[in-house]
Amino acid sequence: MPTMRYAGLAIAFVSSVCFAFSGPMAKYLIAGGLAPIEAVWTRLAGAGLLLMAVLAVFKPRALRITRSRVPFVVVYAVMAVAGVQALYFLAITRLPVGIALLLEFMAPVMVVLWVRFVRRVRLARSAYVGAVVAVAGLAIVVEAWAGIRLDVLGLLLGLAAGACCAGYFLMNDAFGDELDPLGLIAWGMLGAAAVLIPFAQPWNIPWSAFTGTATPAGGGTLPVLGAYLWMVVIATVVAYILGVNAVRRLSAAVGATVASLEVIGGAIVAWALLGESLGVYQIIGGLIVLSGALLAQMASSPRTPEPQQPEKSPIPA
């Protein structure tokens, strides 16, 4: 239905705007004394505990998981949540941030290829074109040609982050009515936080940093706790809830491409809060990403399976 599709696009857009605050808010935590992996862990753990507490009070049924769906939830937590965060963090230790970000957002192309050749679902041509155009726009936004150095391990880590990101969209598109989306997100975040404990070592996190203020380079001063709460509530809980519902209304292919707008939103938020400049490449690339997202939303038949060939009768007619 066109109305549902347009509603899904609006939800996906708002989700990408909410996600866009995660990077800038994390910079305040890092400026306050946390390591990047510690900021990631506190984000996932805080969001998971918050959502779990709210659901336990207002919608406890959402937290129930049947035994048959436990493996799905475990894979979701490990790959779709923890995998994206951890692999991206590892990639940026070996590659420029822009290159690692571009590799992660190869997800739209991976999604449409998986849907077409593995699920064997026929997509409108605009879904393929939109995904490729969005990735090309992202390459311009992050100026992928600047500071490139060959690092095979970093390349593999970045592509693995992109594959996990693609898995996030595909899994959100695949689970049935027996799983509540809110419960899946809550368990997924807590599970991801548990997986990342050996890397984040929360017992060594400088928790006193949350009582002070921070001023990232070029940015204004904010309370670290305020930045953290915004990152947890808006950039994580609200963003994930809207993102899952958007994919359920659209499709994995279209939702992944529209989600590319997160990079543009992040650049705008960083410009407003941190004083990071928006150059001509960011503006041009942003327009190209937007064009790709618009092309993807024109995919009017995202769930049409390929027609099955009729079996030939052994007896001639």
C-alpha cells in the first residue's frame, strides 16, 4: 500500500536522524575520558537496561521468547548489534575513519544482492540503482580517495562490519509475529553488551567522567551525563525502535538504502554541535545519497517472488 510505504519512509528518515546523534554524542564521552569501545559498551548496556525495565513494567509479554526463537535472538545480538559495533571499531584502528564508514555502508548493496540471489525475490530496478547510487554518494561524503592505504585486514574488518549491518536489516525483515520487535531490541542490546564485556572491560571504565563536563575539539561544552542520556534514549532506543518498524513496513533492501542518510545526518549534527565543517564534497555527496534513497523508495514490488516454472508432464498433451 502506498500509504504504508510512505509512512515507512518517514519512520526510516526519522530513525536515521536519531542514529545521526550517536557519533557526536559519543565524542563527548570520549572527550570526557572514555575509550571508544567503552562508549559503545555503555551505550548498548544502558539502552538495553532502560528498554528492558520499561517493557518489564508496561509490556512484559514483549520479553517472552519461545525456545525455538532463542537461536535467532542470539545471532541478532552477536551479529546485528555487537558485530556492527565491534568490527567497525576494529576497522578504524587500521583504516581511515571515512574508508571504514564507507565499507560498513556497503550494506545496501549486500542486502539487495542477498534478497535477489539468495531469497530469490524480484526487486524493482530502482532498488539496485538506488543502493549503488547511495554508496557512491557516501564515498564522496567521506572523501574515500583521501588517505587510502592498503591494509588487507582492515579491509576485511570493514567489509565484515558491512555484512553484519546488512544482517541487521535482513533479520529485521525476517522475524515473524512470534517475536515482539521491542523485546528483540532489548534482548539484542543486552546480549551485545554481554558479548563486548571482554573488550570493553567495564570494571575499568572511568565512571567518574559522567559527573563532569566535556568539550570536544571545536565543539561546545556539555555535561557528559546529558550527552550519554541523549545517546542512549534518542540515538539508540528510539532510533532502533523506529528502524526496526521502518524495515517491517518497507523491506530490507529499501530500508538499508534509506538508512544511508544517517551519514549525512551525522555530518549535519557534527557541524551544529562540534563545529566540524561541511565541505563541497559533503554537500554534493549528500545530495547523491538522497537521490539514491529516493530511487530505492520507488521499488514498488519489494516482496514479489520469482515465478516458479511449471513442471513438465511426462505424458505429452
